Amino acid sequence: MGQILGLLIFLVLVGFFVIISVLNKKTPVPESCQHAYMEAQSCETCAVSGGCSFKEAIDMMKEIKK
């Protein structure tokens, strides 16, 4: 009985993840973030320097929001 309950909980969690993923892909990017989104899509910094700086990305988004 315990294995069936565990499997059922696992399947519910996987189903929830799939539904949220599908809904997230259908959500459009807000207009206020469009510029940052397009810039991030063409970013090649990770391939050149070995990684992005999370702090720099947040600072850039704050500047765009102003």
C-alpha cells in the first residue's frame, strides 16, 4: 500500500511540473522586460568567459527598469 501511495504522489508531482512547464512556455514576456530578454537570448558571454555573473544580470535589469 505504501509503494502505491508513494508512486501516486510522485506521478502527481510530475504531472504538476509538466502542466506548469507548458503554461510557462505559453506566457509572453512582459513588454518592460522585452529588451533584457532579447539581449539574454543572444548572450555569448558564458561560452567566452566560462560563466555569467548573476549580480551583473540583476544590475542590468534594474537599469532597464528605471
